[in-house]
Amino acid sequence: MSERNLIPYILTAVGTVIGTVGVLSYYGYVHVAKPEDALLLADFTMLKTIPGEDYKVSLDPAPQVAQCIDGVLVLFDTEHKGLTGVMVDKRKRAIRCMGQETPRELK
């Protein structure tokens, strides 16, 4: 019996994994999350409306668009493509919404 040298196989496997990860990250399929990715993007304030009192808001719309998904308010940023987030309060609790019912499976 002849003994096989496994070192070339091991080096080929390691090189293939490194090359694959390199190509995938180059084309944007691999993203390593950084701590600053989870930081607060913008500050939001709720304006309390009182019947009979006027309040002023800017005519320019904010760059975020909100949608109710599964009962949670989700923000989509129009300036940064693909950037989405869940609206939370100071204690990191999700802001609920009632505008849309949760999709249910049809029987």
C-alpha cells in the first residue's frame, strides 16, 4: 500500500474556502455586521395632537417610509437602499401598529 500525502488536499480545501468567501464578499453577498450598523439612525418625536390646537410640521417629507408588518411598525430608508429597521422606544420595545392585519393562512 502506498501512503497518500494529504497536505495538498488540505491546502486546496482551505484555499477554496478562502477564495469563495473573498469572491462572495467582493460581490456583496457576505456582509460582516459592525457595531455602528445597529446605532440610532435618526431621532423621532411624537407630536401630541390636541383637538382645536394647531401644530406645524415641515412640508418636506422625511427620508423614511413606515409600513405595518405583522403588527410592528417597520421603517424603510429611501436614502440608503436596502436599509430597514423596526421602530422602537427608548427601552427597545417595538412600536405596535393596527393598520394592517397579520396575514393568515387560508384554509
